[in-house]
Amino acid sequence: MKSPTQPWQMSAAEASTLIQARALSAEELTRSCLDRIAARNADVKAWIWLDPERAIRKAKELDKVLIHAGPKSRLHGIPFGVKDMIDTAEMPTTNNSPIYPDNQPSHDAQVVRIMKAAGAFVMGKCDTVEFAAGGRKALTRNPHDFARTPGGSSSGSGAAVGDGQVPIAFGTQTGGSHIRPASFNGAYGIKPTHNTFSWSGARHLSPTLDTLGWYGRSVDDLVMVAEAARMIGIDAMPAVAVKGLKVGFAKTHNWPKAEEGTIGAMERAVRLLTEAGAIVTDLDLPEPFADLNTAQHIVMNGEGRVQFLADYVQNYDLLHEDFRKKVENFDGITPEKLLWALDLAAACRPVFDKLFGADLDVILTPSACGEAPFKPSETTGDPAFNSMWTLLHVPTVNIPGHLGPNGLPVGVTLAGPRLGDARLLAIAKAVAPVLDPKAA
């Protein structure tokens, strides 16, 4: 792997090692990231709120703590981005909504508090699709092709990490809002088991589905945040070898939507893993799983009616038509439909978990339909390959490394059973050097 020449090119793990060895300061890392932002953000537009002077001041403060008291954790001195529907007490949380342009929370969201306690600091707020749910799109553009979407709703977070503007950023997923941007922007990303991180302080769309996730530039970056979150099993993350790893290639019922970029990414992943000694077999999921995307849509919009009712009755004129339709039950979701969707998910979750064991270590599946589509002001891409996993509450990790026919990133997803996050990260760490040339 080619060594980074500038701090902004480093993964959080690489920067952390140098910071704790006092070979790099948090201020140097922050200034390098800010230089990258200054050079690129006019086109990428990843940030909705950024104060460079404040960021440098926070980095200097953390350098003093490191010198006098030693590091609190591997995240000490690492800047991170926050999706702008996650509360921050020191900067606005606008939800990219005309209803909340000057909204200043009084408290940080739990995830922000945890990161700060670990010695990291908020670089700024990353642009998002309105309420991370619909309405107006983020202004963010794909850093690899400004005419294309970075994905959404975690648009700014995925683009900021994929473009080297910040080493770590937080996003969320209700359908495919986190893993799809990881694929489009060429970032590592994890959507952990539902409720691994407290959602407190973030704007809800669907409590059954809403899941906090994070982006990094390596699997080790993802692990560092998992350590701060005290993820179950992360303190004893197992060592995993690719040779003999039992991988189930799950095209899923969505495979007809796979474009050239995704077909190529999956064929390449199967070939490289097989050459590295993994045992890759086709995996057909049970027939009821074919209805999970429909169920996810029903749950999301059924619960979304509740989440936007207050804004509907108080701020109707400013509320986007997307959210008015949710409150007005435009999709005609009945109690019977919602119960069917919730019951299907509850029935499929233990079935999925039991697939893993002696014959299966991990599932390999697409992260997106293909390369990032054009017209970012109109679309953030199709979540078809993500929605099922969100409803199942299982952890998924995007591994970058493949380039589609237009030279744009197309990731692949590794999926595991509920609460198997630590083992999934261990598998991802073993697999990444096989699939990602930058990790080799």
C-alpha cells in the first residue's frame, strides 16, 4: 500500500498512530483536512456548517491534553463530520429544512458525546437530504464526478470521507441511506446492528428502521469508533483468515436491478476471494425474504406519519410535499399492512441469523445497483440492495475497491447476523486487502 504523503490522505487509524507517537499533531491533521476542504468543497459541497478557526482551536486544545495527560483513546485528536440531522450543541442542526434554519440544540446527541469523550472533535455538519427522509436533496456532489449523486440521505458525510476531507463521519440509514453513499463515494462504511448506538438526539423517520452508522477510510477506522461505542464483542474481536472463509454470495431477489458496475464488482469479488482461498458458494435466501423490501417501505412510511405530524400541524406551508403525503397516508397504509410488514420482519430475523454457523461465515451481496447515477438534484440512487438488511436489523459493511465502467467506485457489502458486528468487522479486516488495492 502506498504511504500517504499528506495528513488528509491518511486513514483515522494511520493518523492516530502518529498522533499518539507525537509524530503528528491534531492541529496538523486538521489544517491538512481544512486545506483539502478549501480546495474541493466549492465543487463537492459536503459541508452545511463549517468554522475552520473553531476546528483549529479545538485541535490545539486536544494537542495540549495529549502532551500533559496522554491520549484518552485511539480517537484522540481525530476530527469527524456529523450528518446535519444529528444534534450538536456547539453548531446548528438544520435538518436541511426551511423549518429549522437556525435551530441550535442545547445538547449533543449521544453519539457526539461518546466521540467527544473519546477525544475526537466535530469538524462540522455534513449536508443531508431533508430530514434524512425525502424533500429537498443535499447540495453535495459526488467527488469522483460532480455531475453525479453522492447518494443519500448521508450525502455530505459519505462524500466528505470519500474525498479525504475528514477521516470519519456519521450518517444514518433507514433504507439505504448509509451503505449506498459508501459505495458511490468509495468509502468504508458500517451500518451496525439496530440500536448499537443510541439514536437519542437524532431526527427520527422510522424508529423500527433508523440506524446510526459511520464512514472511514479503512476497516480499522470503523473499528476505532466501534471501540468507543463499546460494541458487544469488540474488545475480543477474533482473528480471521480469508483462507477457508465460508462466503455465501447472495444476489437476492433484487438482482435484476444490478447494472454493469455491480455485476462486475460482484464477479471480481467472487474471483479474488476464491483465489485467496475463501470458499464462495451461491446463496438463495428463503422465499419470504423476497417481500422484505415491500415490508420496509410500509414500515418506513407507516411510522413516518407519526414523526412528521407536529411539523404538519404547525409548519404546513414550510413542510415539503413529501412529508405532507406521509402524514396524509398517501400510500394508503392500513393497520393490517403495517402489522403484516412488522410480523414478516420479526419472522425473518431469526431465520436469517440461523443461516450462519459451520457452513456460513459471511454473506457477500451488492451495495448498490451500480455506479452513482446522474442528476444529483433529482435522485440519490435506488436503495433496492440495502432496504432488506435495514429491516432485518443486521450489520452490513461496505468494502470499496472496484471501479465500474466509467471509472467510478462500486462497493460490495458484507453482511452478518444480528449482534455479530465484531466478527463482521474482523472478517472485513481480513477481506479488505483482497478486494481493495489501497488496503493491500
